[in-house]
Amino acid sequence: MSRKKGSSIHFLLLFVVLLVLIWSLIKPEEGYRVLMMEISPSVLVLLFLVSSYNKFRLTTVSYVIITLLVILTFIGGHYSYAKVPLFTWIKDYFDLQRNNYDRFGHFLKGLMVIVIIEILLRKTVLLKSKTTNIIAVCITLSIGALYEIIEWLGTKIGKEGKATKDFLGMQGDIWDSQKDMALLLAGAILSLFFTKILYRQLKNLDNK
């Protein structure tokens, strides 16, 4: 893929993300406080990626993953994770105990391991190996754990009202954080099967 073509795809992905962000800001279901609590990390990531684009450009596969995860966050912020309509329908149809959009989101966040592997290979002395993959999985889990800690701090710093409960999205499950982390780990491990796509794009970068 040429650099020009790659840039066009990247700007298209950014345009899609901005459209979803604008949509998410229109009359969020649980108010702007919950929305901002949910989407702020993703917005900060986007700002960093845009500001550093000319200095350090990721592969297209990494940008696709980031786009997917950011959109998931914007959708969750708009509705609140416990009330995303499609997963509410799934809950009712299959007579489940909870809306599992947050579980689905944590599983897909395992895809972050691909982005982390790219950064490790391009910005450190690490080489393509199983050790690098394990390190990337550990970093992915660390990021997930950090977010769970931030959620916990939200209950300690703010008032434990409706907004805080909507932000946490526990839906009465005291093991919510542990299950989220387990799904993140499963998603990260399964994502390692797609590293060949990343390696192919990195090889194309080396040949330019």
C-alpha cells in the first residue's frame, strides 16, 4: 500500500470517527456527565494520534483497530453501556440477566495487543517473537486494569449516584471487574492470531 493511499484511508477512518462522535453528543441517553466520563479517554487518544500523525504514523491495521474501539466507546457513552439497544434486545430475546455490551467491548479491546506489538517493534529493541507477544498481552492487561482502577476511584471521589452507577455499568454484578479483565485477556490472546496482518504491513514499511 502506497503512503498516499494509506493516508487517504486514515483520514477516512478519522472522518467516520468524528461523525460518530458528533452523533454521540446529540442528546445522550444518560446526560452529558456520563457521556464525558465514558468518552474522555478515547477523545484524548484521538487528539494524541492526530497531533503525532506526521511524526509517527501507525499501520492501517492499527488505525482500523483504534477506530473500532473508539466507536464502541462513543456508542457506549451515548446510551450508557447497560442500555445499548441491540444488546438490550439480545438480553430480552435470550432471557439474559444483563446487557452484555460492556462485556463485548472488553473482549474486543483485546485487539489493542496488535497496536501495542507494533509500537514495541518500531520503538524498542524488541524483535518479532513470542516474548514480545507476551509482553504486549501484559501491557494490554495493565491498561485494562488501570481503567478498572479509574472506575473504582470514580466511586470514591464522586458521589455514588446514578451517573456513577451508569459509568461503572456493573449492573449488580460484584465480579464485574474480574469478568471484564478475563474477557480482555481472552480477546488479547485470540488477537495474536491476526499478527500476520500487522507483520505484512510492517514489512511494507521497511521496503519503502
